[in-house]
Amino acid sequence: MHDAHIVGAGMTRFGVHESTLPDLFADAALPALDDAGVDADAVDALYLGNAMSGQIEGESHLAPTLASHLGLAGVPCQRFEDACATSSNAFKHAVRAVEAGQHDVVLVGGVERCSPETGKGTGAMTRIFASAAHGTYERPTGLTFPGVFALLTKRHMHEHGTTEEQLAEVAVKNHRHGSLNPRAHFGKETTVEEVLDGPVVADPFHLHDCCPFSDGAAAVVVTSAEVASELDAEPVSVSGVGHATDIVPIADKAHPSVTQSARDAAGQAYEAAGVGPDDVDVVELHDCFTGAEVLATEALGLIEDGQGGPAAAAGRTSLGGEIPVNPSGGLKAKGHPIGATGVAQLVELTEQLRGDAGDRQVEAADVGLAHNLGGDAATTLVTVLEAAR
Amino acid sequence: MHDAHIVGAGMTRFGVHESTLPDLFADAALPALDDAGVDADAVDALYLGNAMSGQIEGESHLAPTLASHLGLAGVPCQRFEDACATSSNAFKHAVRAVEAGQHDVVLVGGVERCSPETGKGTGAMTRIFASAAHGTYERPTGLTFPGVFALLTKRHMHEHGTTEEQLAEVAVKNHRHGSLNPRAHFGKETTVEEVLDGPVVADPFHLHDCCPFSDGAAAVVVTSAEVASELDAEPVSVSGVGHATDIVPIADKAHPSVTQSARDAAGQAYEAAGVGPDDVDVVELHDCFTGAEVLATEALGLIEDGQGGPAAAAGRTSLGGEIPVNPSGGLKAKGHPIGATGVAQLVELTEQLRGDAGDRQVEAADVGLAHNLGGDAATTLVTVLEAAR
């Protein structure tokens, strides 16, 4: 088996873009290829994540169109859709193909245009996102994703005493981190008071507990260790990828606040990498809502079960804290262009592990972990990366 | 590397169904598992093809929902979308995962509900399908897929003298084959006169040159040779899978009627299998329009370039002819539930190679080939299967 490495990374600013999907993707993919020092001719496959361009802008069969736009026509192309975990799954399959010797140089990326400014508006985008909830048991009740994660978080509050103030602390932290990230959708800080004074979207979530709908793209170049050694780029090692699902309807989950698929995927990734939660130096995780971050820090073993809220409030997950979570600002402040989010987490970790993260650099970052979740916390991919320097 | 085998196959009738997507998929997946003699507990991944459920019925994150419905929750699930080549690409990745030892038992399937009776009507479905054409250069002109393939076919007529009568002969053949297939959308035969008397959809195509919009599902179980040897099911060997793309816009293709991606994918599949076109006994290919079958028989090397039309008219590609093409009735008569089509071709070949195809059985069928195309003839997957008995 070959070892897989990330040898190049690129992403657009997340926010509002007027570019077409091919142009937006190119603004991430070409910098990733440049960063790797790889010509388009050397790429032998495109693994793409895009969740909802069919519904948002009537666009399908997108991967070959993007390949044509980048001068890659001819290589095998594939689009993955696994709700918000879309491009992490594209990445996993690219890694597996490189590990197995099926491909040597793979361009992996994600792209989505889902800002309300793209033309649909917040209401329509909320309905489109809700297509990832369960079609038989949930959508007919009117449940959309703020409600899904509100239910999971309410359960956690009931079981562990987590408070709205603690949730707000997650937003404050991620906005603070995002203010250090020039590519973040939101560049401004917020306060616990501002969060709690905001309108309620779905109890317990106020407006600033929720991530935005963003436009954006992210890309990485994955190669074998052999190819990586021939390049000038500083590689990052892909030490472990875990992928699990949980039963979809929330009402069927044995312990909703436990997010079992995250625990299963994390277990796989830790085992493959030969590391544990204590070895992780920097984390990018799926904070689509502040409550989701609380649940994830526990599911990943970074914080003791039930202590995710107090840990955030105590600064344990801040830059400079015990285990910095979402130095990029996370989905909350960096933004959430669905199909691009998973790979964007890997772009941030690549920069962190290379020591290139500027004002938001985590000190002595040698092991990074990404956690990307799809649907009713039903799909989770966890990736462990390690500095190869 | 492990050898991958198909050990179970199942599919629904193609046509009009009132079932939900999970129920429809179960009607293919559970028979496939039964055919393999494999319990749901033994399945360690779901690879799903679904092209357009987002646009058709507002459904995404479908793979984990189907897994939950089948009692497979927990296993890694992924949905592929590559236009009409969707489930062949899911199959390719399942095969690669088994070959690499990443999975032992994979359920691969496709499902789609796109009959006009599902609620959208023919006009809306045509527009939804057109989302797979190029969004910058083609869709704004009003081009839909009858037009895409009419352009390719007109070019072939110009270059090689292919006639509308020869195209009609393809429809007559595939309707005749479909009349022998109890799972076909269309069970009745047609005549050259009836085809030519039909309304023109996009010159040179009359109504009966075009495949229908269908509902349906298909599934196969893929295992390693080691697992296959422990089962009672008769395995079919996956000898080669090729996958290539071409530049997407028709206007940019060097030789539109040559369908280069099919030639590239076929070359890869033949090389991997160690066989050539003369070794193939039975073919399921992507006849979304009669002209597409003419181009594909040439691109696959089954018929000399330029002779696809006369070959169909002379019966060379009929059951009982030199190389039987689409004994199932093909997309033309069996139907085309987009995301299910690629795997349905493999289900037909599995039955043919096992000698279980009833009235449409090809004699001494030991080597089968499937050709599945997506978008502007831009994605093609070619799979070679061989009887393992």
C-alpha cells in the first residue's frame, strides 16, 4: 500500500461570489496545483464534492465540466454527494485510490454556491438544505436543519446541563478565530450578549448560533509518497480516514446527543493513524450550529462527555487553549459552501501543519484532525493528517 | 490485489412505480442480497448511484437513508452522480475497493424515479435532464438531450451515409428484444414504418428513436473472490473496468461522432480483461437514442467505423446475430431510470453469463460488456464481465 499525501492546497474566500461554478472552482483548484507544483497534465483523476447544484442552479454532471474548464478533460471524473460531508467523501476515495496504486496524482475539491445572494434567498435555501433530512419521517413534518441540530442540542442540555451561554461562547470563539482568517465569510467578532440578544431561529439557537449559507470552493492535490518526494511542495501525510453512518431519522437514534457515527469514524481514523485524541494538536470540526461543535468535541474524545459546553466557555478549545478547535473560524464564521466544506477543513489543516496559518497559527501543530458531518448527524468522516516535515 | 466478483443481482421492472425511493430500491437490493445468499449484516459498504432525485423530488443524502431502510445503518455510504453513467461509477468504485481489500462485501445499486407519471411531466423532466448539458455553452441555447444526440448522429449521417431507416432498425431490434424481457418498460414490438411515421423529436430522431423516462432500481453484490468462493451463488468475474471523459461541450470535441471517451474507456477495459472486441459474446450499451447505439457499436470496436447503421439493419447486432447488442431491450425498450441504468446493464449481463436470461438468452455467453454514458457523451464507463463457471 502507498502512503497518501496532500501536496497542494487552495481555496477561495468563503462568502458571496458572482463567479460561475467552473470559475469559482478554478479559483481554488489552480492555486492548489500551483502550490503542489503539479501541471494539469500530471493529474490523473478528479474527485469532486458538490451537494446541491442540481437544486440550486439546475447543474449536474458537474465534474467533467470542471475538468474541461481546467484542461483536464480525459481523466476519470466523479461527483460525490453526501450532504454536508460531500467533499470529505470525495477526499476519502481519492486517498483510497492513491493508497491502492490506482491513481498517482488526484485533484480533489468541492464547490458550492449557496449564499442567498446567489438568487434563491434564505427561505428557499433552507428548504433545499432540508432535502438532506429524512423524506418519509422528517421533511413532511416541516423539520429543517436548524431544527435537527436544535433537537440534538436540547437533548444534550437536558442530559448534561449545557446552557445557551455556553453555546454562545462557541460562536464568540469561532468569530474571534474567523476574524484572524482573511478567507472567512464573517470577519467580525461577536459577544455572548449579542448572540443571546439575536432572534431565535430554532430554540436553543439564536441567529449567531447558526453558520451562514456561503459560496466557495476548496481543493487539494493528493499523491503517493513516491510522487510527493519528487515535488518541491511540503507534503502533509494522510494518516487515517474514518467513515461511518448512523440510522438517519433522529427519532430512531439510540442516543441522539452521542452522534454515534462521529464516534465510529473517529475510532477508525485514530486506529489507522495510530494516535489518540491526546495526540491531536489542531481540529477543524463541523460546527454548522454551535451545539454541533459541543457534541463533536465530545464524540471525538477531545473533551469529556457532557463537558463540551463548559470546555468552550473556559477557553479550552480556543486558540492558545488546551486543544484549539476551528482556528479557521469553522463553518460558523469561515462559512459553509456545503460541498466545499470538507476539503476546506483539510486546506486549513494543511496550512496549520505546514506552519503557514499566519495570525491563527496553532503552535507546534504536528497532528491535525478534521470532522465533517452530513445530514441528521448520519454521515461522518474523520481524517487525521500529520506534518511530514 | 483481490479479484472482484458479482455474486448477486436484482432489479425491479422498469416503468412506472408508485413506491418511494427507499421502497423501490429495496425491491432491487433485497433480491440481490437473497440471490447472493448474503445477510445484510455481512454488507460492509453501500455504493449508490442516483442522478437527479434532488431536482426531481427534493431528496438528497439518499445513500444513508436507503441503508437505514435496508437495515445497513452504520456502514459507509456514498452517492455518486455522473449523469446517466452514475451507477456504473458507483460500481467501479465498489470494485476498486474490493480489489484493494478495503471492503469485502459491497452492495452497489442505482435508483431513480423519473417517469412523467411521477409528477413532473415530460417537459419538466426534459429540462431536468438538460442540467447534465454544459451550463455555459449549451443550456442557454435551449439544447436538451434529444438535440445533443441528434447533433452527434447527424454528423455520423453526414460522414458515413447512415440513414433514418437504419436508425429505426435499432429501435425495432431493441423493442423486439424488450418484448422478451418481463422487466422492460415497453413490452411491445414496433416496425420501421411505425418509427418513421412517429413525430420528430429532434431531427433525425422520431419519438420511437428515443428511450423513455422510467422509474426503477437495480442492485448487485460485489465481493472478493475469497468471499465468493464461500457462497452458494454463481459468481461472475469483473475482468475490467474502464472510465474516461471527453471535453464536455459538443462544439469543442475534435470528432463528435467518434465518442472518444467510449474508445478510451473500452481500451482500458479490454486491456484490463485481456480480451478484445472479438471475444465479447453479449453487450449491453447505452442506447438513449438509436443513434447513440450506432456510435457505440463502432466506438467499442464491435462494428467497423461507419458501419453501425448497416450492421443494425442487417441483423448483425440482433439476438442470434454476430454480436447481440442489448438483449434486455436496452434503454430504448427496457427503459432508463437514469441512476439505475448502469447497474441494470450489469444485472442483465450477470443473468446472461449465468445462462439465466430466459427467452432472450444469448447462446454460449461467456464474455459480456457494458457501456454506460453520461452527459454529452463526455463520461463513459465500460465494464467487461466473464462467466466464472
